[in-house]
Amino acid sequence: MATGLFLVGFGLGALFAGPISETVGRNPVYITTLVLYMIFIMASALAPIIGAQLAFRFLAGLFGSTPLTCAGGSISDLWNPLERVFAFPVFANAASTGPLLGPIIGGYIAQSSLLSWRWTEWITLIISGLVLFAVVLFQPETYPQTLLKWKAQHLRSITGDDRYRAAIEIRQETLFVRLRRALYRPIFLTVREPIIILLALYLTVIYIVLFTFLDGYTYIFQETYGISQGLTGICFLNIVVGLFGASALYIIDSYESFAASALASITLIRYVAAGGMTVVGVPFYENLGVHYTMTILACISVPLVPVPYVFYRYGPWIRERSRYAIQTTTEVKTGKRQKV
């Protein structure tokens, strides 16, 4: 239940973090949500009763989802499409390795006679503190509109010429108006953009399978085969290979300046679904058995196998008809520009 609530909070938080970062800039969202995340992780570690622990886990997830959405936007800010091919896997591997290393570390802590289960929260808090320290000291603001606004303000201050204005200043919109439009954007993308709809379905099924494994592995390897909790966690290592970085990179390349909102849409759907599956996963294994449960998950996955091939074949045609997606181009060695 705690994991399920954390994941549901993760999905709901993404709906706000991405659009807000496209309004006030990336760093204010990173820093504010990370501080709040750490507060609720600490509260979860100190919770005296299970109800409080569940509530704090949900709130920790609500504020902990920022990197999953805003990091894609930051990568779009920093690198062009060709450079992202090399930069994004570094982030994707780190983001996907964390949830898979967690069961390994947590498993050994839980079975330890020297540490209580609360140390799973304390270790998370310590690591988060180190990340916050690095973000505050070393991470620059990357959102282009915020940087242009700062540049215009600087030019006005040194020249005294009020003609230097950024686009967001020329429009003279209030922060409330810009936030309202930005918060509406993920909802619009979710119901109107074929790229988002298909990839949301595709990744939701993958996450249902993945997070069913989170509880299912415990049932299969510990209760069925008697393997220790620590070794059961190691079984997650094979999932690190591959994973779904290509899908997120396709979204970043397709939406660029709106990448954070696009990722927010998909994060909401897949993590809410994943949170529900962590609750019903073990009953599935107990009532249907391992073989039938795995067969059902495989059958659910089969209809979505063509999704990547649809985008490979019809991607340019789909993006041409999108309000937010862009038509990307790649320089080939001949010097010509080729649609991709």
C-alpha cells in the first residue's frame, strides 16, 4: 500500500511540476520540490502509526516526481537532437536504476538485525540531501524563456534602454494566467495528441508489468522458492538492461520546449496505473498462480508491440498534424537536410 500511494503521488505531482517549470523556470521547481520531498521522507521515517506513514509516503511521491518530467525539459534545453542521443541515456539509466536498486538495498536493510526498517527512509533522506546540495551549488537555470528574460533585464540595467524585452515580457501576462495555461497543457496533450496517447498506453502496460514484478518477485522467489530477501532484490538487476529510454527521448525530440508537459502527461497515467498494480499484484499471483499471471501480462502487452513501428513509419505524418509537436531535421553528410 505504501508503494502504491507513493507511485500515485508520483503521477499526480508530475502533472504540476512539468508545466510549472515551463512557467517559472526549472531550478525553482527542482529546489522547492526536493526540499518538500525530503521533509516528507523524514516525516515518513518518524511516523508513529501506519496511517501517518502512508500519508507521508503519498506526499513524498507528490513532490518527488519533478526529475521525471523536468529533467526531460532540461535535456531539451541543453542539447540539440543529435546530442540528446548521447546525453539522454545517462539520465535514463540513472532514473531507471534507482527503482531497481532500491529493492536490493531495502531488502538487506529489512533483514538486518542491526538496522530497523526506518533506515530505508533515512538513507533516502541522506542521498536526497547530497543531491540538493549539488543542485543548489552547481546546476544552472536552463529554461530558454527564463534566461532571455534575465538577459533582457540585465541589458536594461546596464544600458538604460527599455526596448530590451523578452517575449514573455512583451506579452505582459500575469503569472496566474501563464500558470493556468501551462497547467492545462498536459491535459490537452493527453486527450488530443496521438503521440502522447499511444506512448502513454505503451508505457503504462510496461509499468504495469514492471511494478507487478516488484511485489511478484517477493511472492515468487521468497515465498515459493525460499530465497532470502536480499537475493530476491538482486533479481531486479536484469530489468536495468534496455528499459524505455527511447520512448522518453522520442517525446523530448517531438515536443522540445513543451517536453516537460508532454512527459507529465505520460508520467501521470503510467504511475497511477503502476500504483494500483502494486496493490493487486500479490493477490493476482496468489489466486491465479505464477503461470497464469505471467500469461495475462504477456497477452496485455502483445497488442501494443506495433506502437514503436507505427512511429517509425508514420512519425513525420503524425507530427505534421500536431499542434505542439515539431518537425525535426537531421543534417546528413551530403549537406542536405532530411526529414526524420
